[in-house]
Amino acid sequence: MNANQVAFDPWLPEESADGLPLSGVRVLDFSAFLPGPLASLVLAEAGADVLRIEPPTGDPLREFEPKLGSVSAMYAMLNRGKRVFGAALTDDRDRAAVLDIVETADVVLVQAKPSDVGRQGLDYETLRKRNPRLIHCVITGYGLQGPLAERPGYDLTYLADSGLLDAALAADSRPVLPATAVADIAGGSYPAIVNILLALRRRDISGQGSSIVVSMAHNLQLMSYRHFVSRQVSGAWADPRADPLGGGNARYHVYPTCDERFVAVYAIADQSWTRLSHVVGLDPRYVGTADQHEAIQAMRALFSRRPAAHWQRLFEATGVKASVVSDFAAAERAGLINTESQDRVASDGREIGTLPSVVAPELRRPPSVLPSPPLRDLARAARANSDERI
């Protein structure tokens, strides 16, 4: 940029989020799909100004079903209220515009394999030359180094490689597909959020930037805490089928009812187990047995004699440590899922309630309707070089 040019400034005025914890924090997000966009969404809800850079054709998540108007509803919910530019980092003009923005960013969020990070020129060493105070966070599958670093993967890949999927076994000892993206969220999004906030705080103290590397596969070790503790004490990995909280104990188990629903039992303490056994009518022979397989079979036979409604009434009347497994509709009726939130997302003339925020109400933006962001061409916007905030 020569001395006569006016810098391209796509950021919002700092007063736009006055009073919020991350007011004035500028986040430049190069990520895609779920892990990075969810992390930057949480930062935006706490007041950060989030600017996303996507390929010229957009984040592939835009095309996923179901659609809200012409864009994926999931994309719209994860990126509502952000601003998005399309840029080809291999194009000199696009790259120059991106690097100009890096100079005024507080946080850069990248999500890619190590070789792709370097190829795109988004590595920490390159970007810190433009902005020494930069907080640089890269979300990876397996870290930046090691034999698996370049391996492509998705949520299920990381679960399979980490050993955690093998610990989630059905009655026939087959691994069970998780109901949500455990690695993406617990291994990627949340560690990124926590470490970005800690790095910003350290910069407040020291003035120094930081390089943060998030490995989704490695972070799943924390999710395997029970199995890890057992291994550290015994020196060997135990059979997950014997895990007391993983289906190896009758006191903490899921049992079918006669109408093809399920009951979840969580009576771990002796007193809770004794009371539950008495209330449901378990044969006393199985209450104190050391043979957990035998006890599980007895409980399965007992619960399979009655419908879920019978057990629900009994549990509510007695307060024992057991519940009927709810589907999403039942959870919504119970007030545990809010589909009509005041936080809403709009696209192509339609608006719907969006995902709930993990940020406490007093620390986040007021509820509002925010749009799904259109994809704008970065080079064209930079060439316009207007003083108007975009």
C-alpha cells in the first residue's frame, strides 16, 4: 500500500458493542464448517467484531440441507450477524487486501491442515510480521506436528482415532455413532474460545501476541477422563465394557421398555440403588450381587414388562434416580429446548429462532434478529476504497 492510498477498513465502529466484554476486539475468521465458525460466533455474541474470509465460492457449509431460503440453515445460524468476504488467497490483489486487514485484527482464526496453513500464508510467523500483537489460533485435526498432522479428517475420524469411539459401545459391543459433533465442538470450538480469551488477557498484561494450536483429536483425551484415570492407576487400558459408567454396571445403564422406548438409570450410590431396586421391584438377589451382567439382565427383563408412561409416573411419584429417555419433542415440551428464541436469524425474507448462546445474558448482545451474511467480493470492496463502514 503506497502512502497516498486510504487503507481498506472493513471493521465496524468500536462503539457498536460498547459495554460488552469483547467490545473493540476484531476477529478475522478463515475457518469453515462447524468448529471455527461456532467459536467466532460465541466471540461475536460477547461483543467481538467478526469478519469472515471464505473462498470465492463460499464456505461449503452454505450448501448443506436444510435451507433457510437459499442458504443452509446451519450456516445461517453459525454466522448470523457476521460479515463475509470471498477471497482467493492465491490471488495477489486478494492476498494484499487480506494482509491489510490482518494488520488491524486482534485475532486470526484458521482451520486447516498444517501444509494448507503454510501454503495459504496464514501461518503465525508470516502474519506476526504484519501484526506482532496478533492472537493467532489454528484449529487442526491432529496438531501442527507429528505423523498424523497432515491426515484429513472429520468429527468421526477424530473420535475413531482417539479411542473414544471404541469406548461407546452398544449391547452388541459395536461402537455407537454419537448424536452430535463431539470432536468438533468439545475438541475444537470450546478449546479455541477458551485459549483465545486467555491469550487476549495475557496480551492486556504483556502486550504480546500468541500462537495457539488446537488439536481436536488430542483434546478428546479429556473427554476420555475415566478411561485415562483407570489406565494411569492400573498401567493398562481396561475393557470399556467393564466401565461402570459406560454400561458395565446395572446402576448406571439404559434399559428398553415394552413400547420400544428407554429408561435411563443413574442410581450410583448404594442408598440410591437400594431405593430404586425396591421401588421398581427388582428381585433382592440382584440388589447386592457382584455379577453386573446378571444384574443388568434382571433389570432389562423388569423394565421391558411395562411401557414408558408407567415408569415415568412411578419415577415422578417416588423421586428415584431414573428417567424415561426423552426425544427432542419431549425435551421441547419440558422447556429444555427453546425453538422460539428472541435470538433469531433471517434469510431471504424468512426468520427462525436460532441456536442458544452459551454466553450469559448479561455478557452478550441483546436478543435480536440478525441476517445470514451474504458473500461479498473482497477485492471489489477494497478497490472501491470507500470511507463507508461495511
